[in-house]
Amino acid sequence: MSIKRSRTIRGFIILAVCMVSLTIGTVKAYAVSQNMESAQGQEEPAILDDNADEGPADNDEAADELPLEPEAPSAESDSGVSTEESSVGEPELPVESVDTAETEDVLTATSVPGQTTTPAQEPNQAAAATPIPERPVAPAPTDTPTPTAAPTPTLEPTATPTPTPEINQAAAATPTPGPTTDNNDGGEGDSGEEEVQDDEKIDETKIDETINTRDTIIIAAVILFAAIILYCLVSRLIRGIRYKKKKKKREQLKALTRMRMEQQDDVTTQRLGLKNGTGEYSKITTASATHIGSRETQQDSLFVSPSTVVTPEESPISIGVVCDGMGGMKDGERASHLAMELFVKDCKAMQAWEGVPAWLYEEMLKIDDAVYNISESAGGAGTTLVGVLARRNQMYWASVGDSRIYIHRNNEMLQVTRDHNYLLNLKEMAARGEITPEEIEAHHQKEALISYMGIGSLSLMDINQNPFILRNGDMVLLCSDGLYKSLSDQEIRDIMRNNFINPEEAAKELVLTAFERNRERQDNTSVVLLQYTEQAPG
């Protein structure tokens, strides 16, 4: 997965998290508002029930406040007691006017023969008859004994309807607490209605606040969503601009790299005296060897194709690669193995031999992205890479980092790649006169790598732009820094010359000699050898 794709995926993940959080917040706010509305709807019947419950209580209190009914005068009471004296201590209530003539007529019609009735007794009798309308009024006893006489039949018909007008007149004349109680109940009812209205206003205010809160949340959600969309558009625009600038810079670096590689090709041609050949009948013999040294883990990875014979009908591609995992970082072994596997896999799948330099350039960028992605998950990883492709008598190479490629010809050995460390920058500074050779040797960071697989923005690499023409007897050596940091170039050349006939023995002797030279602190050492020899036709 490329860096650009991983960043895009992270951006979409962040956007998805924001949208999910926003949706959850909106749903929760909506649920809260719905709960509040349902709670408001449930509180209204409760208010009505409270008012209904308060009604009987208020009536009971009003009933407790009513004056007691006046008792009927006893037989022993004085008939001359006035109405004012019998109502001492009772509250004065409004009394309706009663027609005296009609009252006297009723009393006269209902009087018992032989019984005298005084005007003072009439109000008392009416008051006594008021609370119990169905009970007939008993005549008040007098001090003078009266002969008992049987009631005449003529009075019986008149005695039955008489209580009704008497009661009605008495009820009209007797003050009752009804109007007062009704007035009190009416006042309490008004206050209850006012409380209900206040509660309704409070409920409406809460509902309005809930609606306003929900509307505010929805507006904020819309604004946030629009801001996210705007952010995505602006980010995409910025990424597009950066990509164009990066692409332009890459093209410039590619042109500069091509120019430097062509200069390196010229130096190689001048040093080795290359001659063109056909290579139709040739053989490429391969060999490899590796040693763990004094390290606990092996972080070097290598591959080389089997030895091949080239004919006009068949011209297979020989592949050789060495990767040195960076021991100062985590998971260097995994990084070197991944880079080696990708290089070999893509080289085997390559079909056209034309345009190999451009293909190698893109391949180096691809491997750099792959190693960079695992370096993010592993907390830091990197590796060097040197690889060659040989077909007939033509060869291309690619180099990133400080692993090297040597070519041995006619007892001469030449390094055709550069070490991509800080020493390279120091040498350029010395060429401009900014630093002295003594300062270069004393610099403590001169071996720090400035280019490697997994750096994430690979720009420094070595790729020959013109095919290197192999000659009979040429030996190509690919090695990690464990070899040339233990053995000098002269020692390496001598071992290769002494084992010129057997490349496999040369590879083994190189790694064992390096280990014997520095047993206690020997780094991982890996070498790959390819020897080109021409053969007679047939």
C-alpha cells in the first residue's frame, strides 16, 4: 500500500468517526427532547388529578367552617326568649325578607286547636323546621294545660301539604352557609385554575426551550457537516497542489540522477575499456554466501538466479540482489526480506528489456513505499538494496544505501556505485572548498545513511542509464557493508583473482575471511557473485 493511499484511508477513517459521533449526538439529543415532551404530556393529567383531589378536601374544610344547625327549643325553655338571644355567638348571616301575612296564614292553618302561638315563637319554629324538611314541626309546650282534643277530619287533608310551603318559607327565611361556601369554593377554584394556567405556561416554556435546543443541535450538526465537507475539499485541493509540486520535483531529481549516472557510466567506461560484443553464446555463473558474524540476528537478505547458458534462441535474465537491514532500527530483518522479495518478484515478471532504467527507477520507489509502510507499524525499519539484471552481455544495476557493487576485470576492480551516507555530502562540500579532508575524516556522522529503503521520500539512488557491456571473464560482486568494512578493496580483489575459476569458492572465502578478521564485532556479511564467460558457438 502506497503512502498516498494510506493517508487517504486515514482521512476517510477520521471523517467516518466524526460523522458517527455527530449522528450519535444528534440521536441522543432528539431522544432527550422526545422524553421531555412525553414527560410533559404525562404531567398534565397529574395536575388535573391534584386539583380534583384538592376539591373534596376544600369542601370538607368548608363544611367544617359552616355554623352548626340551631337546635329546637326544649320544653323547659322560656317561650319569651327572643330570636336575638338564641342566636348569641353565631355569625350574623344575611336574612331574606319574608312576607309576614303569608307566614301568619300558614301558622294559623297548621295550628292545633287549643294551642296558643306567640309571635316570638314563630322564628324559632321556622328555624327548627329548616334542617329537617320531612319531619313535621312539633308544637311548642306551654305552661297552661290545654285539654286534649281529637283532631278533626277536616284538618287531615290540610296537614299534609302544609310542610312544603312552611319549609320553603323557612328555608327562604333561614340563613344558610350555602352562598358563603360557594363563594369560598369559587375563590379556591379560581386560584386552582390560575395554578393550572401557570403550570401550562411553564410546560409551554419548557417545550419551547426543548424545541429551541433541538433546532440549535440540528443547525450545529449541519454547520459541522458543511465544515467537514469543506475541509475535505480544501485538503484534497492542497494534496493535489502538493502532488503536482512533488511530481515536478521528482522529474527534476530524475533528470539530475540521470545526468549523474551518465557521468558515472563514462568513468566506468574509461576505467575498464568497454567493448561491444554480441553475447549470443555465453554463460553466466552465479554464487552466493552469507555469515551472521557476531550478531544475534541475521538482517541480511540475498538472492541470485541459477547459472544460465545464453543462446540465440534463449536469453534468460539473471538476477542478483543483496539487502542489508538497518540494525539501528526495529524489524530490519523483515524490511530487508520484503525488499528482496519484491525486487525478485517484479524482475521475474518483467517482459520488455527496453526501458530498464526507467523501470528500475519506479521499482525503487515502489519498494521504498512498501518498506515505509511496515516501518510505520514496526516503529522504524529500513534496508539497503543493490541489485543487477543481466541478459546476454548487457547488465543494469540499481543501488540505494551503502551496500556496494564491484566489477572485477583484468585484475582490476572498480566500485560502480556510491555509498549513500553523509560522507557523500562531505565530499561535495570539500569539492566546493567548504571543508578540509582532515575535517571529513574526523567527522563522527560521516557513515550515517542519507538514503535507504523505507525513508518514505526516496530521491537518491544509482541506476546506470546505458547498459553495461560485459566482457569475457568479468566478475560482478554485490556485497553488504560487513565485507568492505572488514576487508580492504585490495584484499577483496586478491581473493577474487585467486578464485577466478571457481566463483563459489571465492564467495565463501570472502565471508569467512571477513569474519576471521573481526570475530568479536563482525557485522552480518553477504556476497553475490556473477561471472560472465563467452563460449564458442555450438
